[in-house]
Amino acid sequence: MNNMTQIIYLATTLLLLLGLKKMSSPKTAMNGIVLAGWGMVIAILVTFFMPNLHGFVNFELMIAAMVIGAVIAWYSGKKVMMIQIPQMIALYNGMGGGAASAIAILELLHYENSSIAIRCLALFGAMIGAISFSGSIIAFAKLQDIIKREIVLPLHQILNVTLIAASIILALYLLIFPDQIFFILPFFLIASVLGLTFTLPIGGANMPVVISLFNAMTGLAVGFNGFVLNNPALMVAGIVVGASGTLLTQLMAKAMNKNILSILFSTLSKSVSTESSATTDNMKSIEVDDTAIMMAYATKVIITPGYGMAVAQAQHKISELAHQLEQRGIAVKFGIHPVAGRMPGHMNVLLAEAGISYDKIFDLDEINPEFSNTDVALVIGANDVVNPAAINEPNSPIYGMPVLNVSSAKNVLVIKRGKGKGFSGVENSLFNMDNVHMLYGDGMNVVNRLVQVIKNL
Amino acid sequence: MSYGMIIILYLIILAIFTGYEMIGRVPVILHTPLMSGTNFIHGIILIGAMIALGQAVNPLEQIIGFFAVLIATINVVGGYVVTERMLEMFKTDKKTTNP
């Protein structure tokens, strides 16, 4: 590595860190990603000119791989709907983990010229990368509804422990006998299987935390590879992502009021959720016309959207509805639960896409005191995040999670596709309350009709 | 322990603190974009993949290296595109009014 390359890598690291810093504030976030992007571009360009890139064939392969990869990623990234962003992040992250694992394996194949410390780091990198790779793909499949349920095998925890033990034994073996390169394959496979068995039993609602964790793990694997390849840019960027990713995972879990360990090592107990499902008979349904009148003659309306709204692609119609109510002089606010959508912050992105301005969007702590002087709370496609069981049913699986107190509004209208349960599989007692009315139907369709009726009032 | 090793340990400590401190006060609305942004940043593994493929000496290594460069590129490009699309909506001057 010559001096020029070193200096460019240093500049890249600086740009990446500066970008990350800017990305943690809404005003400068866009600048941040652009800066980081330029950092990456110069690093890639200078790497092309490194003198020790072996034969010309490898160079051709490199160009081919980069072109194919870039086309796939560009196309999928541009085309993906905002609602599917979380699983796309998981997928891209898994790719990074896989790459880190592959690079570490290549280094293990060159065992002759590496010290035991380097091989140790390479083994760590290969293992963490492989877990992140397969685990992220499962996370993608779960959020994409390819895998629809939690899969728990018999003796699942024992299986996990066995796999961890097996991979550690293989790693030690490879550390002591580095020339036994054939054992790299089972080592990689077992680590990959570990990623699968680790992720399969975790429910979709907890997936964001898991994705964030894999993100941090990939960062760590990249950092390890930095040591293996003696490349400080990879070291610093990888470790910074590993550390910030770990903190972000904690913040997300906190926003969901969950403990990371309990997410990773247990699933919601099914027996409890059926226990509180006794009453579903008190639900009162309401028609669109009555809903429209109720809203049109209110003075203050709070809309609490959930993931179901995004699934129905109703955010643009909701924006139209809010606009119309405002024209009638009604105060409209949006109350967003931290985990509305699939991830903390996901719903804000979806509403922003629909052109709802930020000063109308309030988070949980800001909006909760306001429900008591609100005429109509409109719940659309949200379920668990408005479930009072989180406050008053200590044996509920979601007990303790902060929720939006919609029930303290004078009237609560719930737009819902059917009588089903929320993402967590827990029954919602809100729907049985006296001031709550259910408006059944497809979100987009219902809101569209609401808009029409209000327009003609 | 060599001097270089010590420097690396210092580097690790500083990097951990940097990572932790940088996003300490990030608002919830930025969690998803920030996760996507860090996802892009660890895409720097592409540099490692390029170096590793460049040093490949036999077909097996070339295959693994090719695969590594391919998926690392997906990480970088995908991570950037998705993050940029999300953050595009955070621009404050974008006050589009509904017709």
C-alpha cells in the first residue's frame, strides 16, 4: 500500500465518520449520507490502482462482480416500496456479512503468512459474518412474509448451544492446525446454520431489533477483517458501526420497551395470549357516513396510523383526509408510536412520503396528554400500539410496553381490515370499550370514501 | 507487545467511544435511516473484498473473491440508495402542498 492510497483511506474514514455524525440529526442527515458516499467512491477508485492486485483476470472478475452487484442493488433499492425498506436493509446488511465472512475465509486459506492472532481474528470475522449473513436473510424472509410464523424446533436452545460449541471447537482446531483448510467449510456451514436457528424462532414484531443487531455484527466482522487485511479504514469504520449499531439496537429495544436478551432467547408465550381473548362480542361497528359526520364536526382529531395503514397504501389518502379536515378548521395531529411501522422511525418516513409535514407529527410522550381533550382519535391499521392491555393486564405478553392512550379521547374510531389480532398475536381489549367504534374494511378504500363523504357535507 | 499493537488497541478504544457517542442523542424518527446509514458505512468491506480478490491465486479463491466483491457491492450500493431515498424526505425545504 503506497502513501497515496493510505492518505485516501484516511480521508475516506474521516468522511464516513463525518457522514455518520451528520446522519444523527434530521437537518444534516441528507448531507451526511452524501459525504459518506463520496468517501466510499474515492476509496473504491484508489483501490483499483493498488499495484498488488494480482493478475489481469482478477481485475476483470472484479469489474464484472461490481457491475452486476451495482445493477442488482441499484435496481432493487430504487424500486423497493418505502414500506419494505426494513427488510431491504436486512438483505443488504446480510450481503455485507457474507462478504466479510468470505474475505476472512480467503485469509484463512493463506495461512502460511499469517500469525496466530490474525487467524484468530479471521475466524471470529468469518463466524460473525456468516451468522449475520444467514440470519439477515431469514429476517428478510420473515418481514417479506416468505416465512410466516415463528419456527421453534424441539430442544431449540440445546441445538443452538450445540452449534455454538461445534463452531468454537472447529475454530480452535483450525487455529491449531491451520493447514487443515478442508475444515473451513464445515466451520462456515455451522456458523451459517447458527444464524438460521437463531433467527427462526423470533417473531416478526421483534425483527427490527434483530436486524439492528446483525447490522452491528456485520460492522464488527468488517472491523476484524480490517485487522486481518491490515487496513485501518476497515478497522475504524467497522468498529464504529459495531459500537453505534449496538447502541442503536439498545435504543430500539428501549423504544419498544423490550429487553434485548428476552427478544433473542424467548418467544412470546402463546398460552397467555389466548387467555385474555374471552370477549370479542362487545365490538360496535360503525358505517362510513356516521364516521364522516363525527369527524367533520369535531374540533380536534388525532390520527394514529400503524403498519396496517402502510400495507393498505392508505397514507396518501390519510394525508388528503387530514388536509380536508384542516380546511374545515379542525385541528389535526398525528400521534406516532415509536414502533409504528416496522421499525422505530419507519412510520415517520412513510408519512413524510405522503407529504404530511413534520410539525403535525408527534411522538408518544408529546401526544399522550392530548387525547383527553380530543374529540376523535382515528386509529388506522394500528393494533398492539394502542392496546390498553399493555397498561392494565400484567399477564399480557405486551405488558409494560408504552402505548398510545387513545381510549381517553371522547370517541375512538378504529379502521381495521378484519377482527384479527395484532402483530404480536395479542387480543386487543380497546375494541370492546364503550367509546370505541370499529370501521371494517380495506384502509385505502375506507379512507377514500371518508374523504368523499366529508367533501360533500 | 509491539508498539504497533498498542496503537491498534488505542484505535479500538477510540473507535468504540466514537461510535457510541456519535449517535447518543439520535431522535427516534432517525432510527431507521441511521441504521440504514451505518449499514452503508460497513459496506467499506468492499475495499477488503477487492483486495482479497486481487490477491486470489487459484480458481477456488477467485470464486470466493468474486462472490465477496459481488455481495459487498450490493451492500454498498443498496445501502446508499435506500438511505438516500429515506433521507430525501427529511429535507426541510420540501414543503409540497396538496393540490
